[in-house]
Amino acid sequence: MSRWVRYFMAVVAVCGMANSATAENIKVYTGIAMGSFFTDYGSSAAGNIKGKAVFGSYLTISSDINRYLSFEIRYGKAGKATLERNGATWAGQSVSLDSFSSILLRPQYPFGRNGHIYAMVGTSSMNLAYSNGGIKTTTTKSGISYGAGFKVHLADTWAIGSEFTQYTSKQNFSQGHARTSGFTATVNYMFD
């Protein structure tokens, strides 16, 4: 377990202990998100290397600790993206986001009767598979994650929303580091 995951879990535990809500007030929900994911390796000796936008999705389990704070765990994957070098398609080069997992705290603020806007901060682990003419190299990288979004409740148990998340930010093509981000639409179901 990485240092960032241990640190983040300690912060979540402290927030949970500081919460004065009873177990009956904690709301648990699950959801799915789908959208575009982007991989950017940044500038390197080979040039400026980016993956084209690719479809991806994730599943989530979340809990509102209180009205202003939520905790979330997510797991997802995205398809294979053709790489571009200096803005042009790089023949035979691709990257796929084989899987990723995240642990996030979401400070949130209610708006209107049925909505929330929120920020996210936490950590993610990404499994990237780089393919060079059929030769595949897999790397697993972790980093700080952050983002923002909103959700609107359509009913007591259903909500829809949208968000932008930057999962990792370190860029270094030769070491397999990539800034990975996603823009997704979300659907959540809240358990009674």
C-alpha cells in the first residue's frame, strides 16, 4: 500500500471519528459513470506525447459522512487510445487504461432543494498498458487525484451529474508516468 493511500485512509478515519452524525443519518449509494478519458505523457526526447480521447467508465460506492462531506471508492477502465506525437498520429503506438482505482474525499455544498456541487481530493492507482508495434509494456502508477463536479437528485433514490477528475499528474514517458484525466456523466442510486 502506497504512502499516499495510508495517509488518505488516516484522514478519512479522523473525519469519520469527528462526525457527530448517527449511523441512521449516513447515506450510502452506488453509481456508474461513463465518458472520455485522456492520457498525456508530456514532453520527452521522443516529442510531446498524448493519447487521443477514449471511452471509459467506472463503478463507485460512496457514503455521505454528513451534509458537507462524502467519501468515495471507485474502480474503472478505459479503452485503447492511439498515441499522438507532436500532434500527429504516432503509427503503431497506443496506450490503454487497463484499470484504475481511487479513494476520494468529496467536500460538497448543497444548492437548491436537490443538488450538490463538490470538489474531490484523494489518491488513485492507474494500470497503463503501452503498446509499441505489438510489444506491450504495463506500468502501475499512483498519484494525487482531484476534481470537481455536481449532482442533482431526480428522486429520493436517484441522482445524475457530471464531473472532471485528474487521476494522476506526473508526466515522464520513459518511466511510464502519464497525466490521466476523465470527463464523465454519472448516475447514482441511493440506498434507503
